[in-house]
Amino acid sequence: MTRLTLNRRALLAGTAGLAALSVLPRFAFAQTAEKQASVEPVRGGRLVVAADSEPANLNPAIVASNGVFYVASKVIETLAEQSYVDAQHPDGLKPLLATSWEGSADGLSATFKLREGVTWHDGKPFTSADVAFSALEVWKKLQNLGRSVFKNLESVETPDEHTAVFRFSEPTPFQLIRNALPVVTSVLPKHLYEGTEIAKNPANEKLVGTGPFVYGDHKPGEYYLLKRNENYWDKQAPALDEIVYQVLPDRASAGNALEADQIQLAAFSAVPLADLERISKVPGLKVYANGYEALTYQLSVELNHRRKELADLKVRQAIAHAIDKDFVVKTIFLGYAKPATGPVPAFDKVFYAPDTQQYAFDIAKAESLLDEAGYKKGADGFRFKLKLLPAPFFNETKQFGDYLRQALVKIGIDAVIVANDSPAHLKAVYTDHDFDIAVATPVYRSDPAISTTVLFQSGLPAGAPFTNQYGYKNDAVDALIAKGAVTLDDKARAGIYQDLQRLVAEDLPLINVADFSFITVASERVQNVSDNPRWAVSGWANTGLQE
């Protein structure tokens, strides 16, 4: 790729670590708003953005994660995209491959009218057959989140090329289906996947979609290149000619690269918090804290229940009491996060349960519980040894891993840190189950049935990232999850998930530590930044770059 002339040495300079934000620092208030007003974008240009990882599987229909969506959402489209609620989008959804959707009163069907005149990047027409194939063969069978949302999907009828009727074997809340559309409905081309081993199809990296950008190139360790889709169904989009994701595994380099105009945008808090105040004062740069409202991350401790000690509730309680959440928020997140109270963040006024069991920081209580469980300290001062795997996705997870090791030492548990890169970590935890404790960052996506229940539901097949791969099984928890999946009344459904929060807070299948979100720093030349609540993982069809 000869046109890419970024200075890698300059981009990799710097040493400070990432810090994620859940609130906007005072200095940035003047530079952002709750909702960014869209403008008519300038057409043309190359936008270079920071990327810190290279997913092993870039297919969002299989792996619905933000690291995948960040690149793939520009190429592979969903049935709808999330939007801020306004007169044009009263349900908070913007039509993409579907132009309308309607659920039946009995919860047994959902009908989607599909956009006409859409073609795949290889020129083949997009039809309802692609939606039916994606739903039945990929979302339902393979996707980490779709397995739960579409568990009871029985068939998809295609009465014509632009209508898809989903049929469910059990009543399925349409509220859930509607909330899930931006996350779990990435549509794949049937003609490229049918009859293949879907999980190993080469198109999982060399993506073929219907989106505003076409997959161009990937040079491992350096960049992804996306190019303008000249045949996009929205003839006014996209505005940009190219998007380059410059791989910057050292996140501290993002601020330097922005100042030098070597990149024009750094999302997901790629600019370290320690640098933000200075960066916010640099002429030509802007800080955005909105655009992540639908992407709340949850710092959590995953516990492998196959390990005898961790299968003991008193041991899990002891570990919870050994964690000083306030210290974590103040020291690791520098105050830009909130202590977690359970698996649903407090901002969700529909599903949040305010009365869950809490475990105050109490070293004496933790040690007493371990003694009661029969794990006395040996001559070396330790009760037992654990293998600790901090997720490598953010500096916070690495820093928290170091903190957790020290916290466990204080109560007599010898935690040995195993550091892996992203593919090795995912394989160790979610496929091989080769861990005792893992530091994780699951995402809360507006509805517990989309991304939260899979953290507790038993019997999920090995290899599904960000799901219950720690061997936890509780029949009462499974029963609540099953009940919520078929309850159509919104109020009753919310009550079920509040009961679920109370139950898992008592049983501690995992430990929620902090809730956090992100910031974006961009050149002021970048247009239409953060204009929807999942902006970083949306299509960027109207994103422009002024000269």
C-alpha cells in the first residue's frame, strides 16, 4: 500500500497508559454536547484512525464485540442502527437493511420489510434469503450474543425478496428483538457462506458486505484499509474515499499522532487520561464524551467454577470483600468510572435493581470467610495459588490485574499473572478454560437479554467469547433467564431481570467491579463525530473530512 506514508516510529512514541471515562472532565464541556448536530459532509479524503487490536475473526455476525464492530460495521450492515431518540427515530433506531419492523401480539413472529436496490460488494443482489440464512445459520447457531436472542427462532419465511418473517417456537419479546437489532443482526451474503464451514470462511476477514465501505487490505501489525463503496444504496454516501485503521498497540502514541496530524481520530479512549487536559487545549483538536451511551463497559472478575476453591461461595465472597472498588475507580480510572453494584448499570432506569447484595471492602471479613471455608494459611503465608489472566484489551484491565494480585496476596491467595495477547487470552479463557481468575470487560447493551444473561446462563458451547465459560450453573438463575426470554409484558420482564440481579449478586458467579465508558479525540476537520449512541461501531456513512 504505497499511499500510506505514516511514520510508525513517531506513532509508537510515548509511554502513558489508557484511562477510560464515564463522565466528561470539566475542561471538555465546551467542546462537546449531549448530541452532536450533523452537517453536510465534505466528500472525499482519507481518514486515518487509531486501532489497538487486530481481531482474529473480523466477522461481526459471529463475534459481536466492539473490537470487531469498530472496523467491520463500516462494511457489514445490520438491519438497523441505533440513533438518538428524536421525532424521526422515536424508537431510537435508524433503518439500514430493514426499512420497517413489526412484532405480533403473541410474540411468535416479527416481520421485516427490507430495503430494495441493495447490492453486495461483489455485485450480487441483497435479498431476504441472505437475512434468513444469516439468522438461522449464523446468529442463532454461532454468534456469541445471537445464540441467546434467537434461541427460539424456528424459521424465517421469505414470501418475497424484500420481506423476512421470523417465526419463534416460544413467545419472544419484541422489545428484545428491537433492542438487539444494532448488535446481533449483521447480515452476511448467503452465496459466499452457504455450504462452507462458516467459522473458517476466508470472508470472515476479507469481508463482503453491503455497507458504505469496501474491505481493501490488511497488513498485520500495521493497518486495515477500507475504500468507498461506489455502489452504496444511499447515493449521497459515503463521504470519505478511504478509512485507514493504523494499528497502534502502544495507546500512548495516539495523542502524539493526533497533534502531528498523522491520524485524525482516536476512539475508545485511545488518548490517555493523563494527556487529555493538555490535548484538549491543542488548537484543531476536539474531545467528545458522547457517542458511547449504548456501550457501557463493566470491569469484572471472572471465576472458574471448575476450580474447587472457587466453587465455594465463601471463597468468592472473600475475594469480593478483598477488592476496594473506590480505590480502583480513583487510582486506575482516575475517578472517571463508577463502582459497580451489579450486572446492570445504575443508569438503566428500566432494568436496574437498586437493592442488590454488596460486599464492602473488608480484609478482616475476607480472611475470616477463607478460614471458615477451611483454607488456612500455610507456613509460607498462602492458602492456595491461582492463575490470573488479565484481559489485554485495555490498560485498565492490565493495571487492575496487578492490583488484584496484590489484593489477593493480602488475604493469603497467591495469584500468578499470565499475560497473553488478545487471541491467546480469548482462547485460554473461552475455549480452553485454562484459567482460575480472569479480568474481563463485558459490555452492557441496553437490554439484559442481549449481553448480560449470557454471562450467567449455563450450558453454552465452548469458544463463545464474553459468555459464561467459567462453568457456573445455578438452576434458579437459568429458570429466570428462560422466563425472561418468553415474557412479553415490558414491566413484568423488567421485574424478572431485577430478580436475576439480586440472585447473582448473592451467588457471585462473577464479581462486578466498575462501570466505565469512553471518549473520542478527533481533529476538528472530522465531521459528524459522535452523532449516534454507538458511533464508534456504526457505519460512518456521513462522516467527512475537511481539508
